[in-house]
Amino acid sequence: MNRLSISQITASLAVLMLGTGGALLLGASPVGIALPILAGLVVLLIAAHGHDPEPDQPAPPIEQPDLIDHPDFPTLLEGISDPLMLVEKGKIVRANRAAQRLLGAHIEGDDARIAIRHPAAAERLASTAPLADPFMIELVGLGSREQRWQMRVAPVGAVTSMRRLVHLVDHSGTHAAERMRVDFVANASHELRTPLAGILGFIETLADPELGKDHETRQRFLKIMDGEARRMQRLIDDLISLSRIEAEKYRAPDGAVDLSELVAEVVGIFRSSHGARGRDVEMEIAHSLPPVLGDRAQLSQLVHNLIGNSVKYGRPDTPIRVTLTEGPSGMTRLAVADEGEGIGPDHLPRLTERFYRVDSGRSRAMGGTGLGLAIVKHIVERHRGRLDIASTLGKGTTITILLPPATDEGVAKTDERRRPSALSGTMS
């Protein structure tokens, strides 16, 4: 193999960086990087087999091979997890497995307008005019009604070529997150505005010189104002709590929590502070359960929310059963079951959404903020656990939590934090 001359290397690098026959313009996609590099390598190999010209002679022109027909091109397509298709003259000539899973295994050879049924996309894909620059189109309903896709189309080969590389990027998650954010802001604003409007209205009424002298009316209005203000306080506290839990979502807790002791403590609080309904709470805890990996304050909030939901929505004089047992794979299972009205199957998937309520009027009347189960879900996710909600209309609801065991390191850290300091104590 002969050594390359400076002129050949320069020409090869120019093809590598600026060549149009093999370059793919596709944003930051790996294909957009891989093909120009492959083009440069192929050119270098071709050049390496030639003769080194005399220094005073110009280098012969280098012909760039058609990389679309290169045997490694299908491998490059399959190396991308997103759907990719090569379209030529409106026909899909190649499609990777991701594209075939989305649009059908038969799409190779089909008209691109039939595979991607979208007016704007069909018009651009069927066009025979040269495509100088890539373009993007937002697609709705491709695959399923709820999915959102961004279709990126880039020219392949020379400017006059009619080949197009079609790259589909799934934006469903981003769209769903944005919709949740908008819904969250709207719901939070509504939940705060409603009690605030009531408070302001009662203040204006009490400011009236005539009504302000009526002691009975004043006391009744002040009681309502106090209830509305406390409702706002609960909502703000839940919003702050949810924000803190989400901020720590990707930092797993490293402590060890005795869940048996914690559950018994929370059940005792409900029995002593919720009257007759609190005394309906029953507890069953298995012996010798290992500590769980967790944040004690957050797990306490989780147990409070679960039992609190059953106290609110279970039928009066029916038991609320709190059980703590050993679960699969060394995990600990916490279950809270009530005998309430139950929840329809169409509502179950949305129960952990913020502000979602099966019965809005009843929930607000009982002081619910609509964030209780959303907080539970985020606490479980942070603890790398599992959440399951099962319900039967007319019979009741059972919420089950599985939490992983604490590691030896977590137990050691917890013991270290609990050990009294050598400098603690009183001075005489």
C-alpha cells in the first residue's frame, strides 16, 4: 500500500467535512455523524490504493462512492432506535425495524404518503423538487391517537438527488409533561382562587357597619373564613411537600426505617385524634420485619395520607385495615384497605394525578386537596418501591405499597445518627 500525499489527504478531509454525496444533515443524530465519517474513511481507503503522484503534479480527482448502496448502510439504520426511512421518488426504499414496528412490516416499496398519512408530510415527501435544506413537521396520531411525533426530513446525496432520509422522533412524553404542567398551574390557581374569593367576600360583608354589629352573623362568617383559610393552608403545604419530594426524586434515601414502629405510631395518632372513625382503624403487623430503605418523614407522610383517605371515603362504622407483612424479594408490603363505595375502573389509572378527583364536590367538602395520592406516588418512586391500587365498586379500595429492604450501610448510617454525641449532656 502506497503512502498518501499531502494533497490526497487534504482532498480526502475536504470530502469528509464538506462532501455532499455522502453527508447527511440530520441535526445531532448519530446518522448525521456516522455517514460523513464513513465517507471520509472510504475515500481514504480508495486513495491509499492509488500511486503517490509527483510533488509537482496535481492530485487526481477523487470520486466519492454512493454510501447509500454501501453494505454497511443498513447496519447504520438499525443502529438508531428511532424510526428511520430512506425515501426515493416518493417510495420507501429502506426502513429500519423501528419504522416497521410503527408503520408496518410491509412499508418498504410502499408510497410514503400511504405509510405516513398526514397532509403536510404527504405533500413534501411526494415532491420531486430538489431539497436543499432539511425540514421538520409535527405529526399527531401516528401510531396511536395520543402520540406526538416530529418528522425530520433531510436530503441524502447530491443537491439534485431525490433521496430523502425521514427520521421520526417521539415527542409524546414531552407533550404529556407540558400538558401536565399546564393542567397543574390551572388547577392550582383554581383551588387557591375559590377559597380566596370566599374569604374576600366575607371580609367585605363584615366591613358593612350594619352587618358588623350582628354578633351571630359575624361569628358564623368568621368560622367559614377560618375554614377556607385552613383549606388554603393545607393546599399550600401539600404543594410545598410535593415540590420537595420531586426535587429529591432522583436521590434515593440511604437510611433505615423501622416501618413496624412507624405504622404503629401513625395508627395510634388516628385512633386518638379522629374520634369514632379513628377507632375503626385496625392494625396487623408481622413479627421480625427488617427495616426498609427510606426517609422516615416521607414514609410517615405516606402512611398518614393512605389512612387519611380511608377515614374520609370509607363508609362510617366499617373497619379500616392496615397490614404490614413480608413481600416478594425481601420487600415489605404495606396495605391499607377500606370498605367504602369503591372506585370505577376508568378512574383508577388517573388517581395519582395531581388534583384528580373521582367526586370533586365530596372531596372538597371533606377537606381534600387532590394531591394526597400524587404525593404517595412520588414518595414510592423516590424509595424505588411499587404502588398498586385495587378497587371494587360497592365493596371498597385497597392500596398496596412494596418497599425495598435497607442495606447494611443504611442501617449503619442510621445507627450512627441515633448514637448520642460524646459532647452531649448537661453541665453542672
